[in-house]
Amino acid sequence: MNLRDPKIIALLFNECINNRDIEGLARLMTEDHTFIDRENTTVKSKQDMIASWSKFFKAFPIYKNTFDRIESYDDIVIMIGHAYWSKDNKYDRAIWSARIRNDLVAEWRVYYDNDENRRSLKVI
């Protein structure tokens, strides 16, 4: 059961990503946290994802997500926007989803921003 609005949890989680705050991310993940990237590569478990975020932040030190649109349906939050990877790759359009459980992020997923994904996520 979520006590807070799931959108707040997803935004806090993203703020931790944007600030490269590993401790904050860890506090907001469930123990069985799952991360799925656009290629459907999956990382399961909080500990494995903490290690993955650490490597990611070293590889992409100025990475940030910016959301233009946020919607929620029960425990699912959908965010549409862009990722900023580098000066050469400033606006990488993407869709993210977060499944929130007990005010923690149980799943964080990234999708290509295309019509098929928008239809499947009901955000056209």
C-alpha cells in the first residue's frame, strides 16, 4: 500500500538519478527491485542495481532525465521526456515507467519513445 502519491516517489527516484545519489536510490528501492532498459536487459535485486548505477554514473557523469509529462495509474507512473547523456547527445527521447510498492520503487523501466510503446502504455 502506498502512503504517498506514487508520482512523488518516482520524481524523488529520478532526482537521485540526476544527482548521482546512490544512497538515495538505495533508500527508494525495494529489496527485489528490477531495472529494465530499452533493450529489455534486466537487472534484478537492489544490491545488483546499486552496483549498476555506480558503474553507469562513472561512465556517464552528466547524465540527467527531464520529464515533460507524468501520469499515474494506481501504482504505475509513466514519464515522458528526454535523457541528456552528453553535449553530443542532448535530447534522447524516452519513456520511463515506475512501479511503486509501499512507497518504494519496485521496478524502473526505460522504453523507446515510439507510437507502439505509447499505445501499450496508454499515453498517446
